[in-house]
Amino acid sequence: MAQTQYTEENIRSLDWKEHIRMRPGMYIGKLGDGSSADDGIYILLKETIDNCIDEFVMGAGKTIEISIPGDRVIVRDFGRGIPLGKVVDVVSKMNTGGKYDSRAFKKSVGLNGVGTKAVNALSSFFRVESTRDGKSKSADFEQGNLVNEEFLEETSRKRGTKVIFTPDETIFKKYKYRNEYVERMLRNYVYLNPGLTILFNGEKFFSENGLKDLLEDNNSLDDLLYPIIHLKGEDIEVAITHSKTQYSEEYHSFVNGQHTTQGGTHQSAFREALVKTLRDFYGKNYDASDVRKSIISAISIKVMEPVFESQTKTKLGSTEMGGDFPTVRSYINDFIGKQLDNYLHKNPETAEKIQRKIMMAEKERKELSGIRKLARERAKKASLHNKKLRDCRVHLDDMKSERRLESTLFITEGDSASGSITKSRDVNTQAVFSLRGKPLNSYGMTKKIVYENEEFNLLQAALNIEESMEDLRYNNIVIATDADVDGMHIRLLLITFFLQFFPELIKENHLYILQTPLFRVRNKKETIYCYSQDEKNAAIEKLSGKPEITRFKGLGEISPDEFKHFIGDDIRLEPVMLDKALSIEELLQFYMGKNTPDRQKFIINNLKVEVDLIDQE
């Protein structure tokens, strides 16, 4: 084998923008096209808004204006404005920013001087404008390169900073901002900053009651066991309640305004403090899982110089709190121990409901103990001896991996479909779970069915979500079924399973439907894959003549070589989202309950959709 030469010519230095563009995953996590809430284009938006939030926290500017016309993003705050002599530096020089000086910014998120620079480098167009003291300055960039700088000019505009950027399509291919994801991000911002007004495309976002509003807006009030417990301290806020019907634990955690979707030291400390406080209050050593079962809660803390486990700041790694308390754990334990105990003494009716809930959880756990033990043994044996799960190498808990947010589990039905995906997948980040036939309709059933039903038990084991969502192994759970009646039915049954037992998977935007092409239109020179009748007609017109047209009736009909396109860079995922206007119980009752006349009426009124599908055959 010829030896590769290694000389001075092999050594090169990258400037800041080249490094960001070459290794974007180090700075913004995964790229994506906007179909997932943690795709890169939303991180660019978040990094820009974070600067505006830090201004609000420091008492400068109560309103943020945001608009996204097409592919361009415009964010305007009314804070202090970037010092005019440093406008170019703060968006184009690494490790430059005011947040290194704690006198100017206290307990902020963006401490590493990278955020806005990453937005600049990863945008085909980036403009920053700063206004203060009756003067303004602006600068334009393309892919991080300064192309125009407008010097100081007198202005009557209000002070503040305006950023305009267009994500670079050579990096974020065929991207599209989804308003649902943007709106959810903005709601979290106002929950965490009561008194802040955010205007997005003309719609106003505002919160008076912080995390209490978050829980109320995200859940049906009829499903809450008791009124939300809302506790606030100088650097901490919590909201707590229990669900009447939900089985699993649900947490919304934040640090300095950052949504820590992967939890971290503060969330672990909160779970521990909650159990200890309730045990002490009732004077009984209840099992921790019984205390936390069905809990719905939110916690927000502010710490000095937080340390996150990745640049995207989804998991807190800090153990130090700052101030009078040496650790995050001791601070949260002290606050919950005092404030929650006081609340329960003053509200005996709520205290009684919580204890009854714990005792019911204890009873059910003991009834299920034997079944759960057998189920775990069965799952362990199955993972060793069958091929239901073809795992990947990188998982969501691999915090040091740049690709962990790409970790995906495809849930398929049948050997041919799972075979095609298995042969086509990226073994580093994509796993395949193969169903055997149609899953059970789990609506109205208890958690017992999850352990007794082999498919559900093995799926739960593959996802690693029996104890807590914090242990979830894959960031994206993708239902990949045929685009026919049976495939649609399997989708519905799987969504029912997740809604019934693990609704937070959907609430936290982990569940998707894989979109695969319905048609292939090709001639000798070109092949076009079409996802709708309109796309097919356009392809026929483009290729002219009499191109060959293939209708894909099942995933197994698509060759592995072709499938690489549909689960690779060109993957199309449709997120499964909940309608805030409907409770989960209402949703499941309508679609999966015994209300046949209502469903018949719905089908008749929406028959046109079925006709359109038939036309595509």
C-alpha cells in the first residue's frame, strides 16, 4: 500500500467562518430541512432571539418583533443596541461579545461568543443593524464575509438591534420554517419572561403567569388532578400537577431561558427533591416511581455561567449554582423542601389527592411487578435472539457525538419493507424496528397491556422509555408504513399507542411519519420521484413524450438503492402534532372509541379526500 505523504502542505488553518461551515454540527447540532423542531434553521432563529431575551432580562426592551416572509428571517428588539463601534466584531469575531462581562449580562444563555457568528456564517445573507443614542450602523455579510458596511448616521429610529438573515440553501437543503415550531419556541420565551411581548407575523405572544400558563396551555384542564401548584423564588420557578389519565412523567425544564429538552442536573435534582419532600410530608417511604407517576411539571432556574453538554444547550451539565448555594442540587432541594411543604400544609385537599394518586400508583405497580419482570426478561432474550431491532451506533444519549440528534428509529411492518430500509440506512444513526402484523388497538387499556403484548413490550424496550423519557435512545421515531389502507391503519394504531401511554413523545416532537414517493416518472435521461398527483403531472409534462410511470404500492417495491434517497439527505418527514383545541382523551375517543355514527358522519363529510386518493392510484 502506497504511503500517504504528510508535509507542510497538508497543514492548513481555517478561519472562523470556514470552520463553522465545514463542521456546522459542532455549533448547531443537526441540519435538517425544518420538519423537526431541533433542525438547524430553528437553532439559527433561537440564537438570534436569545440575544434579544438577554436584553429584556437586563431591563432593556419589552417587545420583540419577528417575521419570516418566505425563507428570510427578521428579528428586531428594542434593547440597548450593540455598541456601534463593535457591530461588525460581535457577529464576525469568535469569542467576542458582551456576555463575558457579568456587569453587562447576568445569568444569560449565550456565554460562548459563538451564537450570532454561527448564524452569520451559515446564512447566504446576513444583515445586522444597531441603533442607540440617535445614531445607527449596519453591516451586510454573505456566508460570513463582510460585503458592505454603512457607517454612523443620524436616525430617529428607536434604539435596539435588528437582524435579518437567510439560511444558506447549500447547507440547509430545501428548508422550510414551520410556524407551529416557531410559535412553540416563542410561547416558551414568554412563559419564562412574564411581561415580555413577542409579535410574530402580527400575532401577539404574552404570558402573565409564567410556567403556570405553560402547563395550562399544554394540557386539558379537565385532565388535571388538582389546581396547578405554582412556586416562585429569586432564581427558580416551578409548576406542578398530576394527570388523571397519563401514565408517564412529563417535565418541561429550562436554564436561563434555554429549553433543556434533555434535562440535566437541574431536572434530576427536581425529581429527587419532589420525592423526598412528599415522603417527608406524608411520613411514608413511598417508591420514587409511585410518587412521580403521572406528574406534569415545569422547572426554570437561573445560574451563573451555566455549563451545557453540547453547543445546542439541550442538557445542563453544571453542578454549581453560584450565590449562597454551592450546588444546583442543594438549591433546588432547599427550595422544594420548604415551599412545596408549606403549600401542602396550606392546601390539605390537594395534599389528599396527591397521596391517593401515589397509593393508586403503588397498588398498580405491585399488581404489575410479576408481569414487568417477565416482560423485561422476554425483551432481553428477544433482543439477543431475534431480528426485530436492527440497532444503530449513535444514540440520543451520546452527548459527545455531533450526530446524536440524527438518531432515528424507523418502525416498519413486514419483512420486505424492513429489509429495504435496513439495506439502505445509515448504520451510524438509523435503526429499524420490525412489527409483526398490525399492532393492537390500545385505546382504553391499562399499562398492563404494554407488558403483556410482545410487540408493545419490545418496542418500549427498544426506545428505553419504561422508567423515564430522559432515557429515550432515539431523537426521531419514524413510522414507516405503506401508503395504502392497511398502512394508514397501522399508523393510526401506533399513534394511539404513543398517545395512550407516552404522549410526551408527541408533545416533545419526537414522532414522525415517513413520506415516500407514490410515483416514479422517468425516461432514459432523468428520473423524477413524485409524492402527489400534481407532482406526477408536472413530471410527465417536464419529461414530455411517453415516460415510464411506476406506482409504488408498498415500501417493499422500492429497491434499496432507490430507498437511500428517501431516508437520506432528501428524507421527507411529516411531524405528528397535537391540536391544542382537543384533549388526548377526546382525540382517542373520536378516532378509536366506540362512536361509529360520529365517525361515519365525519368520513362522509370528508369523502373528497378519499376520492383524491383513489384518483392517485
